[in-house]
Amino acid sequence: MDYLIVDDSAAIRKILQHMLQQAQVPVTTVYEAGDGVEALALLKNRNVNVIFSDIDMPNMDGLQFVTELKSHSARKSVPVIMIASESGQAKVTEAVRLGASGCLIKPFTLAHIKDKIVGSITGKIDIPMAAEAVAGEPRCPWALRTLPPAPPVVITIMSILRENDDDDAARKSIECIQADPVFAAEVLRIANLASVSSHQETTTIQRAVVTLSLNLVLAYAITAGMRPYLGTTLRIPALRSCWTHSLATALLSKELAVACRTGSGEAYTAGLLHDIGRIGLAVCYPAQYADLLSISEKHRLDVLQCERDLFDLDHCQAGAWIAGEWGLTPDIASAAEHHHEEPAPERVTAPTLAALGCRLAETLGFGVMGSGSAWTLEKIRENLPESAQNRFRPDAKTLKASVARQIEQIA
């Protein structure tokens, strides 16, 4: 069978083509077109068995394309499956009225693709119903609707941090962590692994707070709480690279904070959670997000644009929404939303250090799916205050080996 994918997003075309090859349906040739005009021109010289078409496209959108296609007797019988997100289903109904055979809702699964192809051939028309919003509840992006609740320890720690009462915060933090002896032991394990400069092993939470700082101990507690949150997604190599990137960013943000003589705990936490939007999408749609990363790397596509095309939001926008839902501190929320923007070197804040830590992680080879950074180690140094530049002169190989060793033991 021959297929035609009509979509102005190169990412969607490549993802759908990749999934067609895996969906256990007959595939001979898959053609691509960027809009309705290009598709009609291609169909003058080629016959296809099934067409997948986006709705919103430049030059000629999906509704106009279906209308034109069905006006030609030679093409009238070719099934057209519309590609849409939940927010575009009203237009799908109109497309079906014009002659479309049904709708494929993003993000796709192999089972959905196979069902739609079989249904289009047999004449079955299926229009998925959009989920109704619950009255009084804030509107959730559809891509995050199945996001599991935040780890309880994260909610508790964020509540403690917002109180700004250092003495009470220390007491509540110690009580929170020690309430579960197994969890407390894991926090101490991470603290001893991540605090490589300490010559003495920390054996109690109270001692850790005194020797390391309260915020750094809380940062390690969040690390211990987030690891189980990812669950089975860590079995997928592409998604495991998301977690190792977050850990590397946290560890390197802490190193940068030490050089800048500012809060290392705050920088570590901002680095750890800077990609919380990416983690959220991966937890909600592990297979689809892993495919997105693989295809964006293979075809050198912009990941943020791929995310917007497939999920109607990118991981920075997802991070901003999750930060609000989970009650993350303003610094962490800013890191989650703005880490792809150019850091402001004149302001040494936790979000700035997280953005630099993210770039440093990529430079050292800890990017998501092995992505590299356009930033050199020297450029990262130049974005630190002058006094910090003198204190941050690591050997790249030594720093990479140290981070890799800590990640292997923490992750």
C-alpha cells in the first residue's frame, strides 16, 4: 500500500512515517507533502491508497484539501484520515462532513494508526470525542492530563521553602525526611555521593544539614523523591538520557554556584528540575516522546518545535504549567520555563546557573540523546562573574569523569 502524509510539520511527517513502518500494516511507499497544494500536485502523477492530512496548514489547509480531492472523481474514493490534536476536533467534524474518513489524534500510537487504516479501508468512520473540562477546575493542557501527582516529598519541601523561616524549616525538613527511614537512608546516600569534596561521611540528616546546608539536603531529598516518579520510563534509553541530563545539570549547576559563592542547594534543585516539563511529557507518553527524540536527532529537527507540533506545547511551556501545579518556588519555575533562553550573565541567580549548567552538561556529553552544545567550556566561563571565572577553571575530562561517576551511583 502507498500512503501520502500531508502536514506542514516535518516532525509529524517523519514520526508518522516511522510509525507506519512499525504498525504491522502493508507499506510500499510513503510520500510527503507540506500542504494541500503540494499534495494535489503530487497526486496528479501518483496513486495512493490512504492519505493522512493535517488540518491547519499554510497555502491550502486540510478542509480545503479534502474539498478539492473529493471533487475529482478519480480521487474521490481515496480515504483521508485527518491529523488533529484534541483542541482541533471541531474542525475534524467538518472534515468528515466534507468526505474525510476519520481522525488520528496526536500523539499517535501504533494501535491507533493500524485501527484507522483498517477502518478507512472498510468504510468505518470514527471521530474521537474530546474530553470535557470539569467545571471550576483550571484548564490542563491535554498532553499533561494523565500526569501523575507530584511526589509527596516535593510538595512538602516546596511548602517548607516558601515559609522563609530558617529555624522552623530545618526542624520540619529533618522530621519530613526522617519519617521514612528507608527514604532518609537514600537521601544520605545521595548526599555522600554528590558532596565529593567532603572528607567525612555524613551519617545523620541533622549532621547533613549542619555540614552541607539545609537547601542542599532538601535538594538531595528531591532527587531521592523524583527517581521513583519516573518509574519504568527509565528502561527506555532515550528517556533515561533525560534523567541523566537532569542529574548532570544539577551537579554542574552546584559546581557553578560554588564558584560564584552563592547558594549551591538552590542551584542544584533548579538544575535538577529545569527539565520537569520534558519529564512530564515523557511520563505521560513514554513511547511517543522517545520516538520524538530519536526522530528529531536523526533528522536534525528542533526538539522544541517537534514537541509543539506533536503535543501542542513544548517542554518549557509544560514545565511552567507543572511548576504552577506543583507549587515549585519562583526560581525553579523560572528555570523550567526559560532555560533555553540566553542566560543573563550580569545576574547570578539559580535559574541562570541552571541554564549554564544545562549547556555545560551538553558540552560534556550529558545532553538528551547525546545532543551536544554550541557552547564551549570557555564561553560558559565567560558568562560567570569575573571573580567566579578565576575560581572555575576545571579540566574538562576530569569534570566529565567526576559527573559520570556520580550519576552512575545516584541514578
